[in-house]
Amino acid sequence: MPYSFDNREPDPKPPEGDQGATDPQPASPTAVLIVRAWAEGQSGHSLRARITSTLDTTSGEETVVSAAMVEDVCAAVRSWLEAFLAEEGLPPSGARPEQLY
């Protein structure tokens, strides 16, 4: 059942046009990156982030890194995206060369 992000109960029925539809198995492995961020310290001005990622959810392997600066979180996300694109055989821009024009 679909859930919303506002902590309401699940929708009693699927939306129109989605009667009993399920997502097909992806053709390639699914990659996931989760950023958990919080403020730390008395003033709450110190950033802390835990970044958990995998390039293949079926592998059971994950990478966990910590960061304390926005730039470090952004760098970790960029690095993960570039690794994902490389695994998929795509250039770092994410677009296939024939899609650039």
C-alpha cells in the first residue's frame, strides 16, 4: 500500500490507473544512497551526517561514511553517483552521448 510522508494511514486503494500494478524487477541492480543528517552541540550549529550507500542492493555490501561539512556530504553523493554511472556504462554527466544534442 502506498504511504505518504505526512504519517497518515496508508491509502485504502491504489490510485486510478494503478489497479494491482507492481514494479517490475529492474534490468540492472538497484543502487541506494541514504543521508542521515542532524545538528549536534549545544547551539545545534554543528552538522553531522552518516552516508550509507550501495551500488547493488542484492550484494549485501554497503559503505558507511561520516561527514561534518556540507561540502563533504555533497562530495560523497557526487562520488557515489559517478560510481553508479560508471557501473551502468554512462559518462559522468549521466547522459548518453546521443542524448547530449
